[in-house]
Amino acid sequence: MTQPIDLYFWPTPNGWKVSIALHEFDLPYTLHLIDIGAGDQFAPDFLKISPNNRMPAIVDPDGPDGAPIAIFESGAILQYLARKTGRFGGSTERERIAVDQWLMWQMGGVGPMAGQAHHFLKYAPAMDPPNDLPYAKDRYRSEVARLYGVLDRQLAATRYVAGDFFSIADMSLWGWTSLWKGQQQTLDDKPNLARWLADVGSRPGVIAGRALAAEKRGDFRQDKAAQDQLFKTKG
């Protein structure tokens, strides 16, 4: 019997990647909430698992050669789970290359840029003192729009991001792109992206992964203590 994977998680777009994946892969897991607003990500025991003090992370008791393994970085976790199960990573070398490149595109582009857009559009103006920076807001809002244009054009030719098959690339992208309104984006000129968001969002595994600990998801704009934990500038 498969031993449950330990999932270290908080309901954010990065956390959703792995909660969605575990449901899509139909893998049992034990949930460990890492309250990023309370600073749980800096706890010594968690840093042994995720030295970059970020969630999500997993510990798989049935790792390579049957030995436990701890993995941090959401993209690395998705790739590991795809290899472990032989699912959602592409069935041919060309498909695997397509999945990897779009996964890397999410990790290096959409995630960081959308995250900065959220920060400067939503949180920075509410900080004490306020940091309402028009240049930063315009820069990240525009870069997210450019990236979503790339994604919309890709989805004009394929049902899913890497082809006509659902993959870990879709799992990595859906959470961030589902928050397009908060990034001050529009889907009026991106019909393929709108179609894909609805299609992926209707999958039972995506619904279940997105719902995990949803009641814990909050708005940190009025929580100074949480801001101090989330936006620390010192290591």
C-alpha cells in the first residue's frame, strides 16, 4: 500500500500546484499547514525540508530505492511526481520536452511576474508607509499581459498548454492564471486562455486541490504582522 506523502502547504498559487497534482495523480497525502502569515516557513524543522523557506514542499516516505526524500520547489515536485507515477509528464520524448519547456516558462515567467504584479498592485499600496509605485505597477501588469498573450496564442493551437493532453505544465499554470482579475488583466482578447481556464478548472482534481484549506486563504492588506513575515527583506 502506498504510504501517504507529507504535504507542506498553504493555499496560494504555488501551493495549489502540488495540492492539485496530488489529487490528479490520486496519491494519498497528509496535510501539514505552513501558515506563511505567521512565519511558519522560518521554523527550523521546516527549513530542514525546504531550505529556501518557501512552501510547498513534500516528504515522500517511498522515495527513490524505497528511501524517504524531501523535495522543495513546486516545479521539481511536479516533475518528481510525474516520473514516480509515469503520468502527466508526456508519453513521448517530444511530449516530455514540450511539458518541460512550458513548466520552466511558468516557473521563470508567469509565477514571478504575476507574483510581483499582485505585490505592487495589491499589497504595496496598503503597506505602512504606502508604496504606491506607478512604474512598478505598470511594468508587472504589462509583463503579465504579454505572457498571457503568449499563452493564449499557444492555446489557439492546442487544447492544453503542452499539447492535446493534460500535464503538469497545466497544473503549474492554472492557479496563477486563475487570479487574472487581481493582476488587472482582461480575457476579452484572450478567448483561448478563457476556454482553457474553464476547462482545467472543471476537473475534479483541480477543484479538490484548489479547495484544500481554502478557508485559510486571507487578505494580508490589513495585517501588518503578516506583512512583516511575508515581505521580509532580511534572510
